[in-house]
Amino acid sequence: MSRLYVARNPRVAARSLDGEMMIMSGRDSTLFTLNKTATILWQSADGTTPLDEIVEHRICTEFEVAPAVALQDAETVARELASHEILQISEEPIPPRNTVAGESR
Amino acid sequence: MPELTTEVDRLSLVIEIGSMPVRVHTTDARFLTMLQDRYAGFVSASEQAEIEFDVQLTPPNSPDPYAPVSVTHRLGRWTFERGDFRAEWEPASRTGWIRQTANPYSIDAVLRIFHTLVLARQGGFLMHSASAIRNGKAFLFAGVSEAGKTTISRLAPPDATLLTDEISYVRKQGAGYVAYGTPFTGELAKLGENVSAPVAALYLLAKGSENRIDPIPPGEATRSLLANLLFFAEDEELVQSTFHSAFEFVSRVPVSRLTFVPDARVWELIG
């Protein structure tokens, strides 16, 4: 089974406020507010850590959930974010590009 | 030898909104008078202008009033288009042109777009909100259509100076923000006063059975602010800039929900 890699799209604007991650698409100005799981996924999406490792080390340690179920949910969330061009998904590691403007502000 | 060319008078006026003088040139005296009436209070005697727009009047036509606005940036030049106008602006040369019929609405839209773009680069914005000055401080009242912008403006007491009942003009200045009067009107159809004051608060309007002010979480404040900003450009850099400006604003200006019944007592809570 192939592994999935996820990376933040550097062309979106992102900012965390009181633990709430908000992201605006640079393409069409749509605003997204991420839930906790999606926020962890976003913050961990460095393009080089496989999704299953993110789930194992970041999500399963945060929530009481079976790894297989968590991985399935995370993949669904990742594909949803990718459909809005917020995340990039690949079966190969994704080389770093620009950092996301304002992500850590 | 007979004269082959006719000299055409080039008329102009400066429209100054948000302390930003924009010179408009036309060859049509009646159109100039129309602009002087439309922007009364915002016509400036300033010799200097941030930008010069040449207005090229076209014959009357029947444009689609519901045509979407398109604002694009290419090779250092902005293009604004709607069914009733086409305009270009080149920031480097501080010049532009507008092609429209002799009506005040098209140039009004061009000016809104132009100011939106300029403000976005400076950390400011135009917002769907009424605004007024009281006791030397500016208060913004934001909300969608029917939220109460016109009502709260109509209820303003004599000691409040109305800046706008529809579109607020907000500039970043130092560590804070300043609101300016605008000629952009809503249902009240009354131009704002051409004055400014530091922004003291943003209220998100809600109609209810009592007058009260409630705090709202920063996330909700930011989302509401973003939902009320005027923004036209399909430009990633400006989208990001506007996004971060909203966060900056919320971190520096108190944002609350103002629930009110439609009577003048609501103003006892303001100022």
C-alpha cells in the first residue's frame, strides 16, 4: 500500500487565532475554518512526513481513536482540503517551496 | 490654410476621499458638473493628486446592470470591468482611464475599486458598515443588507457626525486605525461628512428586543470582518494582504455585537 504525503499550499493565507486555524484561498478568497483534526493535519503537512506517521504521532496521541479509523478520516480531510487547493497530496514526498505567509503569526 | 484641428478644453476636478486626492479629467462640462454635485464635500482644491484618471465618455447604451465586476492585474496594469464601464490604472505612472457613459454610478464603482486596491497594500480597507464620529472617536457598525446600517445612521443623535451609512473607509495609521467619511451612500442617500477620527470600536449589528453590547470571540470577529470587507481583485498577494489586515484590525480594535431595538436609546451605549 502506497503512503501519502501532504504539504501546505504556499499560495493560501493562514493564521491561527485562539487555537482556531483560519485559511483563505488566494484563488477565490474563500475562507475556511479548520477543526482540531484538520488543524493538526495542516500544521504537520511538511511534505516529507507520511500521512500515516502524522496520524500515529500527532492525531492518535491527541484523540482516542483507532489508528486505522484515524488514518481513513485524515485521508478524507486531506483530500477535501486538497480539493480546495489548501493542501497538496502526493504519493511521493513533496519538495518544499515557499513558506506560507503569516502562518505562524 | 484652414485650421484642421479643434482644441478641446480639458476640464478636471480632484475628488479627495480618505485623504487621497484623485484627479478626474473630462472634456464634457455637463459631466464635470454632475461629478461636482455627486461628490460635493469631497471635491478638493488640492493641486497634487495621487492619480489622474481620464474619463472617456461613450454614447448611451443599455449595459447589463447585473454584470459581474472583474478586476485583474497584468504587466503592472490593473483593469476594472463591468457591464457599464472599463477602466485601467497603472500605479507606476499614477495614471489611468475610464470608459463609460455620462453617469455618476460607473465612476463611483471605479473609485471604490481603486481605493480598495490602494488600501489593501497599506493595511486598510473599505467595509460594508455605517460609521460615525462621537466625542472625537469613530465607531463602525457592520452588517449585511437589512442588518441595520441605515437604521442606526438615521437614529444618530445631533452630536454624532455621520461618516457613511453604507461603506466605511478605514486606514491603518501607526498602531491604530482611522475612519474617514465617504460619499458612498446606502438607503439614506446622504453623503458622509469629509472628516476622520481614530476608530474606537467595531460593532456587528443585530436587531433584537433590547439594546445591549456583547463581546464576541476573536475568531468570530475576524470572520465577520472578512465577510464585510469590499474586495474585488482576483490577486493572491492582495487576498493575503487583506486577510492579514483583518487579523491586525481585530487584534487592535475592540469588536462586539450590538443588539438594538430601532429607537434612539441605542446611542446611549455608544461613545
